[in-house]
Amino acid sequence: MTVRRIMGLETEFGISVPGDPLANPMFLSGQVISVYAAAHGVRSNQSSWDYAFEDPLQDARGWHVDRDSADPSQLTDIEDPTLANVVLPNGARYYVDHAHPEYSSPEVTVPRAAIRWDRAGDAIALESVRLLASRPGQAPVNLYKNNTDGKGQSYGTHENYLMPRRTPFPEIVRHLIPFFVTRQVVVGAGRVGVGVDSRGAGYQISQRADFFETEVGLETTLKRPIINTRDEPHAVADRYRRLHVIIGDANQLDVANLLKVGTTSLVLGMIEDGHLREDWSIRRPVAALQAVSHDATLRTTVELQDGRTMTALDVQWLYLEAARGWLDGRGDDPVPEATEEVMRYWEDVLTRLGSDVMTASGLVDWVAKLQLLEGYRSRDGLEWDDHRLAAIDIQWADVRPEKGLVHRLRDRGRIVELTTPEEIRTAQSAPPEDTRAWFRGTCVSRFTPQVFSASWDSVVFDVPGRPNLQRVPILEPERGTREQVGPLLDQSHDVESLLRALATPE
């Protein structure tokens, strides 16, 4: 009865070289990651990714897609030719994914931690850009925390939540689709332009909504589904399911990010507990997703399967009230303050959006961006199809504080902050202490020369004197914490002594 669960965020950053539209994005993305890894003593040929147990073609609906018939974009185990694929000392993965630099945060257990290590990824992206810029003769490379280039290309911000395997997948689908169709009014990042190529004039709530084509499916870049069925738990397979969520936007505002992972975790908890008995299924959910996104007045209604019509806010209130009933009178929450914070902000944001949308500008990305754009429109008499507004939209997401418009709002105190600069700096180099990310990140930082590869569920060592590589499995996400293995690692002066200690029965 809590927001607590194993979770994490992934961000594919937009990348460009101003003045050189023909620059190779994969090569540049490799440079972005390699320069950061080299500056922090993490070499990609030593701390590369362990693909041994990856299986992106296993479908949660009970079948396995044949590799020969799969689209290449579905194959996550194809090694990037730039070899820019590293595990960082903070337990995160930093690599090239579909020609974009991607930062995948380490596993955390509460929403505030998810924000902290996501913001650490933003800081890592910024440092990467600055390191590249310091190279003599290097063309400037810009990174953007957004989800579309405005020309028909979309790149993802994904969420991951660990769930019990016993939870029936059809129940997950039934209750999550209405939630995801309407969640964007709280966590959308906002976008100038309508349609996948942004040719339609206007402003919409979500960066990603126009790119979704189906309700349920295995793909992530083609025929994008509201519910992704990739069944790759990166944990003990018969105990856990990893819900891979691809429908979210890249959030810059802390409260929206908190609500993205916090409310989703609560809804998953209600599904796992069998608390959601009423069916709020929406007719034609893909069309409803896009219709809601295209209306920043929040007046658009969706039709439920039972014939009722509701606004997205109405549906979100249904989930909020259900969560309140689920939580009331229960005393088994290990993180009550974290749960209460999510519930408080959820209600506050829905109330603000229902009365005066602009009062949510310090909490919700799409509202903050809309308010800024309306200022430009009013000052300069701009229509929504003016190319200057599209340029401002891109500039909003620039990771550089001197360029990115969201940073200006942050500097002026117009955004509610839930993290501090000190926390973000710490999270750049230190892993979370209460998940297996602590073991992974600590091994990478302490035993860099001997770490041959790593993944979410293993660390592989190349130990001098041993003929074979030594794989240490970390299949339980809540094993390998600082409390559990910190003393052992402190006592291990090298990898050999660490492996002996791990092999010794307790």
C-alpha cells in the first residue's frame, strides 16, 4: 500500500550539430558518451554491457517473436559500432540507442530518488556536451531533453516498474490504458505543432501522443503501443515482471516527474491488490489519446465503454479517489511520507488544472511551456504556425543552462524544486544505496580494470590468473545494497578477495 517499488527512467536525448544537418548522429552520440566515460575513468571496452541474458523478443502475452522476423529496432543486443556503451559509477547505463545518447538511471525505490537520478542524467548530458566543446576543432554538439525533432522523428522517455509475476497481464492492460490515455494532462511535456511531422498549427499537451498507433504490442519504435509487452524482467523471471512503459514524455519539472512515477506506482499497486474492480475502459483509446493531447483547454471528452463521457481530468480523479480509498486505514506503508507527497501533489495539480490551468505552471511541464509561449505570442503577435515558436519549443529542452529556457524559469524561482544541486551532483557519481545498483556502481568505480562487462542483473569480472570470466549474478533487485554488502566490499582489497567472500556461505 505504497509508492515504493523498484523503478527507473530512461531518456534518449535529441542530438544536433548546428549548421551541419548531415552530421552522423550515431557517431556523434558515441562521442558524447565516450568523452564522458574517458573523463571519469570508465572505459567502454572494460565496462561494456553484458547481453548474455537479454531477450527483447519475449512477449508478456505468452509467446516469443522469432529473431529472423523481428524488426532490427527491436533487437537491443546488437552492439553499437562506436563501442560507446558503459556502466557508470552511479549504477546507470549510458549508451547509444537508435542514434541517440541514452541515459538509463539506476534502480531506485521511491519517486524522489527517481527524480534525483534522472536529474543526474541531465547533468551528465550537460557535462558531456561541455567536454566535447573543449576539444580543439570539435564542432559544437547540442543535446535536448525532448521527444521529437518536430520533423517526424520521435525518441523515447521510458519508465520501468517491477511487478509481481503473479499479476494477470490482462488486468494490467485493462486498468492502465485509461490511466495512460489521461495521465498526460498531469505529466505531458507540451509541444508546438500537431501531427507526427508537426505540420498542423497549434499546441498540444504531449510530445509523444501523435506517434502511438496501437493499444498493445511488443514494438517501441514502430507501431508504438500504449502498453508495451516486452517481457524482459532483468530479475528472477518466475517472480518478477518488468513493466516497460514507453508512453511518457521527458519531464523537466520535478513535480511532474514525481507524479509520473508516483501515480503510476500507486495504480500498479491497486492492480496488484485487486482493488480496481470498476472498468473505466475507453473506446478507441489511441484516438482518445491524441484528442486529449490536442486540446490544451482540457475540455475534450473521451467515451468509456459503458457509454459515459468524461474529460481526462475526470478520469484522473477516478484513479485518485480509488487510490485514496485503497490507502485509507492501511498501516503497512514503509514510506508513508513519500506516498503522502505523491497523493498531495496529485490532488493539487488536478485541482489547479480544473480551475485555472496556468496556476499549475510551476508544477506541470506543458503548462509552464505554454505560459512561456503565450508570452512570446502576445508580445510579437505570433500565430501557432510561426517557425519562431517551433524554435522556442526546441530551445526549451536544451541541456545547456545558458541556452535552455526551462533553466531560466528555474533560476527565477518559477518552478517548484524537489531536488537540490548538491543531491544531483552526488547522484552523478554515487549509486542509490538501497538497491543492487549500489553493488554494480561500486564495483565499476573500485575495480574498473577488472570489470569486463555489466548489466542490470550481473557484473562480469576478468580476474588475472583465472582462465574464465567470472559472472556475479544480481537477480534480486533489493540484494546488493550498501547495508548488505558494504562491509564485504570495504574488506575486499581486490576482485579476487571479493569473489572469495561472495562464495563463502553466510
